[in-house]
Amino acid sequence: MARPAASMVWLDGRLLPSEAAHLSVYDRGFQLGDGVFEALRARRGVVIELAGHLARLHGSLTALAFELPFDDATVAAGIAELLASQGWDGAGSPDGVEPPGDAVIRITVSRGFDPSRGVAPNAGGRASVAIQAWPFVLPSARALQQGERFITSTIHRDAESPISGIKTTSRAELVYARIEAARAGADDAIFLTMDGRITEATTSNVLLITGDTCATPRLGTGLLAGTTRAWLVEHGDAVGLAMIQRDLRLDDVFAADEMAICASIGGVIPVTSLNGRPIGDGKPGPRTIAMRAAREQWIDEVSIEGARARLAGQIRD
């Protein structure tokens, strides 16, 4: 088995070697998938949209009735410590800009150790918090140049489910959908609601572009409120798109000029076929390409601004 890309992890306030023993087999995250997480990018040691991800993390914790045992400042410091331990914090750059030190961060919060058996959580436990890091890897050239191939999963979402908008560590339906996609020779799958509305893909939100309008499924239809989705809703005009949130169905996919997905890590990625049928002309569209470029440029600008501010603070100190 390959060794972890990062030599260290941050666990409950301490840096530990990645290959050391970490959590008990009695941890409810391992036993039941009883936990939540956030995945986000860091560039030049600047964590992108950290406040938004932490807000969503707290929302997920509240829904499952347990708490983060550290304040947000401690979590942010833990991320910084972990990035620094790997040399991914931009500290080696004299001007704070190059090299950028791109990384992927995952914050996982499990309900924690519980030696008893059963589903119902016991009162008085303490959550476990793990932060991991990986080098950021761009989506494949094939995905960006040819677009991804999607299918619809046989799993259907209940739009009224109270857990549909929670980013839990219970990922079985997503794993199953990816297996379905692989068996069909596709890259990924989208989920539909019980009544046939589009919700999301396994790890991303869905975008349909027709003319100068970009539509994305509205919140409350069984999807996770993605931070990149929220950014696009707010910044669509940067690429001349009117962003709308509404119910979408499969007929809307095949009537669209372009289809794309968006997520914090991969960014905006074109989708050029669904269930073997081409979308638009079957090639990545210009609006999708422009949206991706605008998002990546914004990430770069935010990271440069943050890195220079950090360097200025160090010089003053």
C-alpha cells in the first residue's frame, strides 16, 4: 500500500505521524460513520473560504447534535501547523507568492470514542477532530479538454430528508453511485429525487448553461449547499451569466447548451454526456471554460492577498 502523501496529521490538538495509530476502533466515526467533514483548498498557505466551510461544519454538527471541542481559531491554527509541517504554507517564498504550495485540506469530526454497542449516541462523549492534507492535483487533462461522462444513479434522494444537506462521513450511497458509473464506463453520477428532479453529483453541484443563463438546482431539493456553488451564484456576472436557482429535470439537461459540475477542490468541470447522450455539441463549452477560469483566478487573487498580508505582519513583528 502506498504511503500517505503527507507525513503528518493533526489530531485533537497535536501533530502526529501519518503512519502512527490514531483513533480507537471504538470511535463512532469508524463504527457507524457518525461524523461530519469539510474538504477545502489552500493556496500559498491561505485557506480558501475557511469561514464558509466552518459555518457549514457547525451546521452539520448542530443537525447531528454534537459539538466541535475546539474553537474555530484553534482549527485554523491546526491547519496552518499541518501545512507548515509539509512545506505547503508558502513560507519558502521570499515574496509570499511563489511557489504557491497548493494543498487540499480535510477537517473530519467524529462523535468520538464510545465503547458501548448501539446506534443511539451516549451523552458526555468528546468528539475527535482530525485534519489531513494532500498536495492539490488538477483535474485530468481529459476531464478539462473533453469533459466528463455522467450517468444517473439508481439511488433516488428524498428531498424532504433532514440529513440531505449534511456533509456526513457516511458516504455509502456515493461510493455505490461511483461503482455504478465505473461499470457503465462513466466518470460520475447524478442523483434524482423521488419525483425526478436533479439534485447533485456524488461530490459536486450541477450547473446547466443555456445562452446567457446558468441554472443550478435550488436548495431544499436534496443537495448539499456547496461553497463554490454559492460563489458562482454571487459572481456569475463576472463571466456574463445570469444565475438562477430552480428545479431541473433530465429534459433540461438535453435542452442545455452546456453542463458542468462545481466543487471546492475540482472547481468547475465540464460534463459532455449523460447516459451516453451528448449535451450540447458534446464538447466543453465556452461558458464553462470561462466560469472555471474566473473561479481559479479569484482563488489565486485571494491567496496572493492573504499571503502578502501574512508576510507584512511578519515583517512588522
